[in-house]
Amino acid sequence: MASLSGLYSSQTLKSKPSILSIAKEPVRTTLYFPKSANRYRVLPSLSVQSVARDIPADLSSLSSSPSSSSKLGNEYPLIMEKKGLALEKDPKSLWRRYVDWLYQHKELGLYLDVSRIGFTDVFVQEMEPRFKAAFKAMEELEKAAIANPDEGRMVGHYWLRNSELAPNSFLKSQIENTLEGVLKFADDIINGKIRTPSGDCFTQILSVGIGGSALGPQFVAEALASDNPPLKIRFIDNTDPAGIDHQIAQLGPELASTLVIVISKSGGTRETRNGLLEVQKAFREAGLEFAKQGIDIKEMLVGASLMDEATRTTELRSNPSALLALCWYWASGGIGSKDMVVLPYKDSLLLFSRYLQQLVMESLGKEYDLNGNMVNQGLTVYGNKGSTDQHAYIQQLREGVHNFFVTFIEVLRDRPPGHDWELEPGVTCGDYLFGMLQGTRSALYANNRESITVTIQEVMPRSVGAMIALYERAVGLYASLININACHQLGFEAGKKAAAAVLALQKRVLAVLNEASCKEPVEPLTIEQVADRCHCPEDVEMIYKIIAHMAANDRALVAEGSCGSPRSIKVFLGECNVDEMYAKAT
């Protein structure tokens, strides 16, 4: 499962193999899925209007066919036959359903409404054995079970939020000492105790990372930063040279007072390394020294820890993460047949949908289940923010292809106390946003589009940490329900290996072109000739793409022809390079 490493500036537990080499047998949870399908009762069609009174309800039954099953072991997943199953539309019945299923965490001020997902009581009963096994799997996970058999790793982010749960005293002290060190360092930066080499206070932060190591800090900074933070933060989250140059150029003379954060879970991510090397180069060229730093996240950890505690209960109705997993299974048939559209109605939570996209899709997108069967699991996540999306894809969501369910994120507090005002009698700007959320929810449900609503009182570090923990646990539970390992990333690793192979081939191409360019006279080569001399005729298309990229960046010269006609071109380097790298590549 995608970790929270991007939110922690301290060294993560996974980066220390010696810490994690606790000898335990890999734990695998195999869930039993009956072969027989179950038909659920059909709710009666009711001639009523939807909650949004100005929008007539379409009470026709759902037309989606039963989800096709894929084998999990020797059995099949639960097949939910929704054909002919109409969503409840009677206002009184909906109110009862809302009250019956509403989850509230009073201390965190967080609510979860699943009443607009149409699961039945029969479905809940049949899912309970599966949740029992999933709860057991999560319990073992927190007790230091090997969560990733491929890499022999545990999952320790629960311990980061509550060090008392760490499996031994050594890990407990490592967590506590690291967190205190990070907090002290951050305070010293902000208070000016730690300064630049020239003695000035830091004014900017440049965070370098990719994936969760970028999305985590970006989301937190967007959600929680004050209007005028003591240090402004920028991000390098890709290996795009132009993007890196842009971020560095935006710093201008403040590069000298910029604190550089480099975040990597493994410590070996190439894109992050590239960003670090580019920034180091910029510092060298400006005659500046380099620095290291941290971010204060203590309140976020408190919120996450409180949510962790709430999601440990094995009572389905009282476990918000389990309710989310239940809804995902119902809505997508347990096979990812529908997408999850995340719509936070708060500008500061814009990046939450992107964060969830990375968390959910990286964790659940798996080719094989725990029994080695090909299942091609996953759950597609996308979204933007409300009410911006009223002018984007809400039209299709209500009337177009019915291949999704929605998650609304609602924030009750519009502005700090004393800062609100009425645009017209009885109506504030925040009231309009509230109306758009509730109206959209009602309009979608009136046309049989299901939705979940997560509500928080206000966007604060504690509530942000709680939401992250809420979805982390939901992903873990759902992974157990569909019998996959959420903690390994073989697909992503395959992409990294393929990228490494391309760069290795590029070095061979450079060596061949260099040898031809060192001849007298220079020998321009066709793409096929380059491929033959690289002893890779089967890679001729990739070699063409490598050469086209080099030519576009003035690292190779096209002597004849055009890159638009691959067979016509002849290419050379333009100069003879005797660098040792070129000789070794052959």
C-alpha cells in the first residue's frame, strides 16, 4: 500500500533494512468467496420527487448488468445482481437510512454518510465474514506481520502515529527520537536559530520528491498553509528539465535563502535523485552551499492516531474505513467496474483527489491475487473540486455513461469566526458552495448515481491527518476483501526496470554514433545501421525514438532526411567525444 512517506521528513522505517529484518513468516490472508450468486430484493418504484425538489427523479431501475466474476483461488467473488434493483427514493425512507448509517467521530468532528450507496441488508450480512477476515489481517499488519512478502517489509506508519504500538523498544525509541528531532529542527528554522551559511533566515522551501513523496507534502501544504507562511514552499515532483528549471528560476535571488527538502521512501528513486542533482548544480553555479530540513506534522499525527483507533473496531457500522470499503465493493462489484470520482468542496483540499488517486490506484492496481491467480484488480480514482466541476464534468456524471460513484468531501466551516458576511439577505458566499454540493448530490442520486459524503468541521492539521488515516485503512481493508497484496508495486517496478533498459540502450547508441563521428570523414548512419552496430536489430523502433529525442535537444545531428520519415534519416553526433563513458558503453 502506498505509504505516508511523503508526509514525513524523518527517515522512514523502511529505509533501514536492519530495523525491518525481524524474522517472521509471511502472513497471507485467503478469503473464501462462494460460487453462488445472490439476488437482492427489488425496492418498489415510488412516484416521488428527489430531495432536490426542482429536479424530477428518474425512478427507472438500474440497467447495469451483473458484474462478471473473476476467479480468486478456486472460488468466485460475490456477484451482486443489481439488474432491476432501484435505489430508494422515498424521502422518509431515505431519512431513516441516513440516520441509521451515519457515522460520527465527535472528537475529530468527522462524519461519514453512506446512505446514498444502495447496498442492501442482505449484502451487508454476506460481507460480514469477509470483513472478519479483513479485520484480522489488519490486526496482524499492526503487529509487524510481513506485509510485503516480495521485499520482506513491514508497514510501520501506524506506529509513527502512536509509537506505543511499535513491536519493540528499539523501533519505539527510533520513532520518538526522530519525530522530536524533526520538530525541533523545524522550530529552529522558523525561529531563525538555524540560518543560511551567510547568516540570513530561510525564506523559501524547495521540496524534491515524486509519487507519494511529492503528493503528500503538496496536499498538506495546499490544505494547511497560512495565507502568509513564514517560508513559502515550491515543489520539484518530476524529472522534466524544463519544469525543474522553472521552479529554480522562480526562486530568483532567494535561492540563497532556500531550504531544500529531499524526500524518498527508499532513498534510491532516480527521479528524486535527478531533482537533487539539478538543484545542487543550481546552488554550485550560484556559489551557494547546500542545506537539509524538516516539517512539523505533530497535530496531523494526533488526528491520524485517533482515526487509527476508531478504525480498529471490528463492528462494521462503527468503523468508517470498513464502511468505505463496503461501499467500494458494492459500487464496483469487487472488481473495479466503476470509477471513484472525488469532489472536495474546498479549494484547500484540491489535491486530496490526486493524493487519493495515488494511494488507491497504486495500492489496489494488481495483476495477481494472493493465490497467484490473474485478477487484474484496481479502482480508478479521479476528481477536481466543487463547485468548479459544475462547469466541467458534472453534466456527464448525471446524464452520461454510468461508470462511476462519487465521494463528496464537505467542510462545514466556511471562514474563520467573525469573517463571514452576507452577499444578500440570509445568504453568504459559503452558502452557495454548500448549496452546490447538496444540489449536486441530490441531482446525481435522482438519476441513480450513488455517492458517499465525508464531512469535517474545518480544514485543520488534525482533520487532515484523520482523513489520510481513514483512507489508508479503507484501502487495506478493501485489499483484503478482494484478496490482493496492497503493499507491493510490481507494476511500478516493471516500469522503472524498463526505463533503466532504455537508458542503457541509449548509452550503446551514443557509443556507436560517437565511433562513427570520430572517423575521417564522419560516417552518418541510418537508424538500421545504428541498430545493427548496437547488436539490437529488434530494438530499432526504440533506437529511432532515442535518436529523435537527442536530435530535438541538439545532442545529435541529422545529416539527411527528416525524423518524420525514419527510414530517410542519417545521423551523427557532430563532434568526436573521447569520454570514457562512450568507450565503456560499447
